[in-house]
Amino acid sequence: MTVQTYSGKKINGYLKVLLILLGAIMIGVNLFSKTYYGVGVGMLLVYLSTFEKEVTIVPNGIMIDIKAFQTKHHQMIHFADVSNIRIENIGSKTILHVMQGHLGRKVWVDTHTVSQIVAWAKDKNRKIHVDNIKK
């Protein structure tokens, strides 16, 4: 079972096309003018147009998948390694501030799934500290 989050990042279609066009124009213009630093910037813009990040919560922890061009990176934050979870309610959405050592992550989820996530975390790590943030 998984819980979808709102913390993922994906570039919308118009911006993706704009980045590719701008990158291609920069590459072309800078090749003709023989100033090669713009070629690197143009290649970077084309590379960034393919960036996608997906954050999913599974019973073992928080799974982060990052895809850019032909590369894929998978990161897992296990609940067994998490020391602190702080819950911040904002309407129908909730921000979970997850602390793993010195690394902190913010994960946006639906409010009705928070109790299930906390149960998973306490099942994997009895020493985990769960707080509510009050405004």
C-alpha cells in the first residue's frame, strides 16, 4: 500500500517546450558566434526540461524517485532511521516535517492519511517522536 504526496515536482508542458526551444536557440547561436559557454547553458536548459521528482510514502519509509533525461535516482528514507516527525495541519493538506539525523524533509499529504503514516512510522521505529505544530 502506498500514499501519494503533493511534494513531487514536474515541469508542465508549456515550460518544457519553452526550455527546449530556448536551449536549442542558445546552442545554435553560440556555435555560430564561437562563444562556447552558451552551449553549456543551452544543454543545461534542455537537460532541466526533463526533470521529474515523485515522492511516495510506503510502509517502510519515504521513497523519492528523481528522473532527468536518461538518468534515474532512487532514494529511500527509512522510518527506522527517522528520529522526529512534526505534523503541521493546513486545511485539507498536512505538511510532515521528517527529520533523519541532520537531514530534514517536508512532505505534503492529505490530512486523512496522516494517522496511517504515523502508524507505519511507529511500527518500524518505537523511539520516533511525533509532534503537532501549533500556530
